[in-house]
Amino acid sequence: MDALEFRKDFLEDIKADAITTGEGSCASFVAEFARYLQEADYLMDFTASYFEGTGKRNRKLRIDGYAYDEFDKTMSLTIADYEGFDDERVLGLTQAKQLQDRLVYFVDDALNTPLHREIEMSRSSSDLIDLLREKRKEIRKYQLLIFTTANVSARITSLDSNEIDGSPSECQIWNIERLFKVCGSDTGRQIIEIDFKGLSEHGIPCMDASGTTTEEFKSYLCIIPGILLADIYDKFGSSLLEGNVRSFLSTKVAVNKKIRTTIMQKPERFFAYNNGISTTAMSVQTDATPQGIFLTSAKDFQIINGGQTTASLSSARFKDKADLSRIFVQMKLTVIEKTREEAVTGIVQDISRSSNSQNKISDADFFSTHPFHVRMENCSKRLYAKAIDGSQFDTIWFYERARGQYLQSQMRLTTAQKKKFLLQHPKNQLITKTDLAKVRNTWNCLPYIVSKGAQTNFTEFAQKTSDEWNESDDGLLFGDKYYQESVALCILFRHTESMIPSQPWYQQGYRANIVTYTIALLHKLIIKQFPGNDMDLMGIWSRQTVPEPVKKVLVGLSELVYEKLTDEKRAVENVTQWCKREACWDSVKSVSYSLPAEIETCFIGKEEMKAAKREAKQDQRIVTDAEVMTKVVQIDPGQWRNAFAFATDKGIVSPDEITALRIAGQIPNKMPTPAQCKRLLAVLDRLYEEGFKL
């Protein structure tokens, strides 16, 4: 797949989505563009928020959506420049400035005129105005994003952007070609490259920690001036922070008081008091000078520990006008030299886990490599959904365990191969980790958590699922049945998403909130009105469609939910913020609605559920045993004999483990049992910690 193919597919997907949702091609364009940027960790949780009008002095105003980063206090505002059929159009400097101005004017009018009175309170743009006013003194940076279908004029190298309401701003143009370069890259995200020499005369003084060099990475010890670290953070914001650490810190956004006290009162002691920061990069450049070795540049620079320190320095300078000139921070830099993305991700997350151990970040915060996701990915590859709508092909619901897998799977395919791939893996059957978290937390009656945004919701889901995995005997609850039911929930969710825009009461706002609350309420009513029964999710998987009785109920419930969410008597005026409160869920649960008797045909009884659960656990046990035995058999018997000698010499194995090691050394003449295979893999992990290598 090249950039032209990506563009064609991207625009076709938008047209198809617009037909499905009825929200218009421009709205679908903005939503899809934002989704890609969220997956690339460039944008935080995005909210569509269309408004177009005339402001003071007849200035044209326009906004299409926004995202607010609670951690680095960046307000991202988007405007669309959409024409779906013109491949040759060029966006020039004059037009780009006009689009930029419309965003700036919108903010100015939102903050300084009674614009909110002209917009219905049920519109999400009204919520945005409330948010801009609420966060007015908190916002540290405005990021203006122009999403365009045009080619960008070569004359536009950058767009000057003045301060907005006293805060710095920057404006970036994103066209489909730029999106492809980011999402189609090996990493599937924006790569941060830092020119340290451009920020400091020589760069950053460093020392090659040569004794720590391995085949996978090498390390440096550096001293970075506090001013320079704050400058970098001000420029790149929370995108500097390794994704899982950002998820963790975003729920604990308060600046550390002790760090602030040191900055303000004893800056010369900061180096002695502070633990410093840990960072990674894919490659670096250094210069040897008479004054020593200096780090001059780093590619794919990420802070994996010390985000709180970094943010505190920037915040103290911004809020308290602190002088950072006497502050220096120790920095450990690990340069990853592996080229495979999965290997890189694993190493970075291992380093991150170890570096953050003092912060009690659990394994759930490093969830992308959790066995749960590997299991879901394996299920998705193995399970075929029946053909529907006259298709002659059974299809696969593609589970995207790692960022950009779906796109990467198509990158090196020929046209014919790609056509075959898409027949088997339709775009509308892509499930991301955040999709799974969204539908599962919705079904678990947590719509207020889902409404807090993809990142917060995923963190909650990760913690809960990680705990359940550890409690359920090698995750036996999470097998084929769990995955098939999750797909069924996605089908239910997507049907509701596509149904709502066609309803006469819908006014182009809060669709995501309406969907999660409607489905959560449906499940709550089933539990309350039909005790001992639940939705037959496996039936939805088998049919690959939502039953008619359920569709009818969703239509009625969604209107009642919308009325409740936008009720004038709600406790919080801003609807978007109100939906994030548990009190909102309590309010929605009070909706009076009797499920029709015909919906009972879509349920499964208590005894059937128990039997299906037992069968699913047994099936997963068989699959798990086979996977474990395969791993053991793939290791050469001679290696097992070496492990046996090492283990007995160290005296760190039990009699049962000795027996298993002896048998493993005789493969294939003798075969260890599934239980012995589990012991063998556990022994290997223990031996690795003692220095044994295969």
C-alpha cells in the first residue's frame, strides 16, 4: 500500500461511514482523522464539536472538534477543509491562514462575547465554550489543527501563530499524505526528534556507560539543564511521555508539591534531592569536544520515568515564574538498537516497568503486551464469523493488539493480495484495544467511566481485567467465548451508533454518550426485570446481527436516555462533564421503561450460562495446554539438559521440577505432561533471573 492507495481507501471509508451514520461526509472525515491521530498517540480523547457562524465585526467562526490534555494543559482545536472528490486541489497559504483565523476567532468570541447564548445547550459546541471558559487560566498552550483533503502548497513550511488569550499557540496542517507517513510507519506514531545542539550551545553533557552495553541497547548518563528540559516539554508536551506512563500520570495530574518546593526554595539542591529522569531513544548523535562528550540529537525520544519531574519544572516556570537557571537534572538515556517494533516495544516497556516500580504502576499499566491481548489476538485469527448480506466468504474480526497492525498488515501486499485481505478482514470488523474496553465497560454498566474518554476508560478496564486474569487460573475465562461475546457487543454498539443519527430527536451531539448509556441501561433493565437471564451474546455472534426485538428496544431507550442526559434539571450544566459523573448514571437508571415480552427470545437462562461457562473454560484449558506444550517442545532437548545441570548446581528447583527437567531432556522419546510443561516454563523464568541463558 502506498500513499495514493491509502488516500483512496481513506476517502471511500469516509463516504461509507457518512452513509451509515447519516452525519455527513465532513463529520465522518473529522472523526476518522482524529481516530488515526489518537491511535498514533498524537491526540488525547477527541470530541466532535461542530459550529460555524459569524462573530463580532462579522468575523467567520468555525470549529469541528477538540481534545484537552489534562496532563500538559494543551487545548487542541480542529477545523476541517474537506472536499472528497478533488485529488488535485492545493491548500495555499492564504486559505490556510483563513482556516487558522476562524479557529482563533472562535476562541476569542467564546471567551469574550456571549456566543454561548446563540448556541443551543444541547449542542457539544456549547460544552466546548463552557470548557474553554472553565480552563481559561489553566490552558498553557493552544494547538490548532487543520485537517484537509488537499495537497499542501510547498510554500507553506510553517504557519505563524500568535498568542491566544495570553497563551502560546501553534498551528499545524494535517493532510492525508502526512497521516499516512505517521500511521503507515513501522512505529505507527509520530516520531519525536530533538536537536539538543539547537537548544544548547554544545548539546547535553553525557558519559557513555560502556559497561552496560548489550546487543539490544547501550546507555548514557547525562546532565540536562532544567531550563532545557522545560523547553522540550513546553514544545512537545505529554507526547514526550511513553504511552503507558502517560496513562498512569494522567489520572494523577497534580504537580508534586515536594518537587515544587525544591524548585522554588532550594533550586541548587534539586540535583541532589531529585531521582532524575529515565529516557529512551532509537538512535542518538554525540560530539566529542575538549570539554567532553555531548549528546547533540535523539530520535524517538521518550521519557519513561520522571514525567512528574519534567511537568513540575515546566509548570513552576509557567505558573510561579520560577528561575530554573540553577537546576540540573540527571538523565539516564537508553538507546534501543533493535529494529523490530515488537522487540523495541517489549524492551521499552520492560525498562519502563522497572523504572517506575517505586510509583506502584501495576502490570495493567503496561497492558499492551499483557497475555490477555495475545490471547485475544490469537482468538481473532482462529475464529471465523459467518458470511452475511450475500457474501460468499466467512470473515475475521481483526483484533489490533499493537498500534497500527491492521494497516501494517496491508503495507507490502500486492493489489490482488490486498483485495483478498480486505474480503477476509473488512475494515468495519476492526477491533482495537480501546474498542474492547469501551464495549466491555459499557456492558458492565460503567457508562460514566466510558464517557471519561478512551484513555481513562482503558486504564480502568486494564486494571480490572488484569486482576481477573490473575484470579482465574491462567485466564481460562478469557478464551474463544469471551472474544466472540466481545464481538457481539461490538455489533450491538455499532448498530446503536448507526441508528441514533436517523432518529428525529437527535440534534448532532453527544452520540457517544447516548450509545454507552443506552446499552448500559438495556443491560441493567435485563438484569432487573428478567432475573437469572442475560442477553444471548453468542446468538448475536452466530447471526452477526442484532435481533429485531433488541433493535426496537434500543430505539425507544436511546430517546429516553438523551432526554435524561440533557434534562434541564441535571446537576452539572455541561452535558459532556455531566456524563462523566456516577450521579449521571444514577439518574439514567431511574428511567422508567418496561422491556417487552418478545425480547425474552433473545435471552439465555442461568443454567445455560453456567454450562456454557464451564465448557468455555474446558476448551480454553485444552488450547492453553497445547500452547504451553508447543513452547516446551520448540526448545532443543540439549538446552533442557543444560537447564537441568544449571538448576541442580544452584539448588533452586524442587523434586517435581527436577523430574520435569529430566523428561524434557529426553524429548521426543518422552513427553512432559501439560502440568509439567507449565512447571518447566516457570523454572526457565526463574533460571533467567539467576543468569541462565538458552
